[in-house]
Amino acid sequence: MLRLRVKEVAKEKGIGMAKLSRIADVSYKTIQVIWHDPYHDTSFEILDRIAKALDVPTIALLEDGPGPDQ
């Protein structure tokens, strides 16, 4: 199962949820859900916007691993 690394990558770059929401042009609510639930199902369009805002390849926001129940 894919796990989103948005929170980790953003923190490495010193970017919080509100700033990421603004620079990625993604609603704060969406960023908040992804931040707190790394297994949240989101679109590649949203991930692409977030990756561009964080100046990383989209693949850097994905991690393959066990699901949330394991």
C-alpha cells in the first residue's frame, strides 16, 4: 500500500500546512487530511501540485509499505 510522505518532506523543508496549502494552491482541508492520514486516497493532480510546491519529484512523496492496519 502506498503511504504519502507529504508531512515528512514538508517538515524537512520547514513548510507547515498553511504555507503548503497556499503555495500548492490546494485547500487547507485537503492538506490537513493528507498531513494527518498518510494513507488518504488523493489524486495525482493534487500530489503533483504539492510536489511542485515542495520542489521535489512526485515520486518523493510516495512510499511503498504495509497498510495502516498492519
